[in-house]
Amino acid sequence: MSGPKTSRYTLTPEQRRILAEQRKLERRKAVATEKIKQTQKRLLQIGGMFNTEKQIASELSARTGDDHGFAARMTELETLIAPMQPLIAHTDYDAAAAVEEVAATVSACHKQAEALAAKLSAIAATNEVTLKATLSEAIDKGFTTSFVDITAPPPNETASLRLQTAQQLAQLQKHTALPPAQQRALRAAATKLEAISDDAFLKNFIAVTVQPLLKQSNQLIAESIACQAEFDPLYAEYTALCALRGSTAQEYPCSRASIQALQGEIDRIQTAMAEEDEQAYISDCLDEAMTEMGYTVLGTRAVTKRNGKRFRNELYTYGDGTAVNITYASDGKIAMELGGLDTSDRTPTAQEADKLCDAMEQFCADFKELEVRLLAKGVILADRVSLLPPDAEYAQIINTADYAMQTEAQSGHRRRQKRPKAKEKRTMQH
């Protein structure tokens, strides 16, 4: 029974549950870490987006003594954001609960910061229009100082309507949620509004052109905010899963199509990770069991066939110039075969073939013990593809030149690295 043998192994339900819990924990940490990273970036953007508005507020305050509360709100925003950087820097990213708590804190800060930013944008729009009017008034006064008893008429309803509309246009045209074409339309409307001098035409322009434009802009902003709220957590999860798997996350624009695509990608990656984790765990357990039974890793190699199939080989010493070659295929098959060792490709001599047949017979007991040890680690047989008897037909010489051979020290170091990993997973069974 100990000729070449090919099997598929799987996990007991309990061991699969343990691995699923481990993935869930790693996923929680990775997703929370990604949320912190993305939110931190947005907080920095919010903190640095009002440089021009600060200058306008300062100029307006110097001229009128009133910046409509801009400086106070700006101080409130800066005070809100300031503690986040030290908090993020000192987070224990190995503890899921800790990183999730920080992610929630940073997210709450971001929500407050966005609300303050919206208020600051509204104030900034008012300040911009007010400063422009103040400067125009100063120029007008310069032209009228030589005239006696001429004073400006008191503000009327049309002037107030113009000012209010100009403020609304100024606020919306800077909103980052709006596409560039919509921002240009708002700027064009603001320019035309400023140039209109006839009151009747002004009211008609506002009613027919500006109000629908404002309504459309607000609707686009609301849709963008709703889409962003759904997109952000999905993209954070997708990016985190890609990082866990060691793959590169693709860029996605915020859109309904992207949301649907991300949901599909997340499901696909999770399924692939579950399969990869199971195969990696089986490989680790097999390696550990072989080491426990006294085998030593001699060398490894990775092969990719023209048809895309991938194979990974590990050579283990068996004694007296022989080795056990374990082949891991990309479809989950694991093949074991015993062979002699040489540094060239050749067929065994008749004497070597007889000797290898005897070694195959001896390996029979080891193979049974190996599967018993695997069972103790939660690895069970799923499918016995082939189990061939000892026969000279299967005698082979393994060319070690095809492998990355390891020294004894390297083999021992490898065992010390792998064994704790398998032990850690077994400990969770209890």
C-alpha cells in the first residue's frame, strides 16, 4: 500500500470553525485599522481646507469687526481634530477591541468635523459675499465723496434677495460632492447674478435659473452623501481583505456600480481566503506531523505548469539516501512518494529499485501514523485519489538539483517557526 499515494484532506467541523473565528478576528482588526487610516486622511484634509477662507475672514474682521463667527468655529474644529493623531499613534493594533474602539472614536470625530466643516463653508460663503460687497461699497464711496448730500439708499428686498442667493451659490460651488460640471454651472450663475442690475430681471433669473440649479445641486449632494456612506465601509473592508491576502486593492470611484462590484469582490476574497487558510493549515499540520515523527526538511521547490497549474514540493529525509517527496497541488491534492536521492536526472538501477521497494514497505506504518497525527490536529481524509502498492515500477530517483536545498540549521529553524503556528491553532480547540 505504500507506493505513491494521492489524497485530499479536509478539516473537521470544529477545526474549520476555529479557523473561521481566527479569520474573523484578523478581519476585524484589519477593517478597523483601514477605517482609521482612511478617516485620519479625511480629518487632515478637513483641517487644511480653509486656508483661503481664513484669510477672507481675517480681512472681513479687520474691515467690519465681524467674521460671522468663522474664527471661533475654526478653533473648535482644530481643537476637535488635534487629539486624534496621538490617539491613533498609540493604538494597540494587535488587539481587535482596542483598534475597533479607536476606529469608532475617530469616526465620531470625523462626523463632528464634517458638521463643523459644513458650518464653516456656509460662514465662508457669507464672508466672501460680504467682503466683496464691502469692498465695492468702499469703492463707490470713493467716487461719491465729492458730491454733497448724496447717500446710498437703504437696503431693499431685491438687495437682500441678491445677497442671499449669492451666498447660496458661493457655498454650493465649493462643495466637493458636486461634479466639476455642476460647480462650473454654479460659478457661471453667480457671475451672471452679480452682473444683473435690473430688479425685475434679477428676480426672474433667480426663479427660473438659479433656484432649479440650487435644487439640483442639493439633490446631487444628498445622493453623493448617501452613496459615500454605503461605499466607505465596503471599500475599507475590501482594502483590508486585500492587505490580509497580500494582493493589491484596486481603485473604485464612489458609485452604485462600485458598491455592487465591491460586495462581489468581498464575497470572492472571503471564499478564497477560507480555502487558502484551510490548505495552509493542512500543510502546516502535515509539516509538523512529519517533524514530530523525526523527518527533516531537505529542500523545497515551486513549479507552475504551462496550463497554469501550480505545484509545491517538500523533500523530507527518510534515511539511507532516500527521501519522501510531498507535492501540494493548487487543486488541493497532496501526493506522497518515496525515492532515492541524486544530483542528476536518472532512473534507478535494479538494486536501487529493490532497496526502494523495501523502503516503501517500511513507510506503510509511518503513513498510517501520519494520518492518525493529522486527525488529532483536526485534519481528516476527504478523498483517497490513489493508494498504490510498493512496486519497482514506482521506484524513482529524485534530482536534488531541482530543489532549493536547506542546511540542517535552516531545517531546524524552519521547524521552530512552523511548529508554534500549528500549536497555536490546536490550542484554540480546547
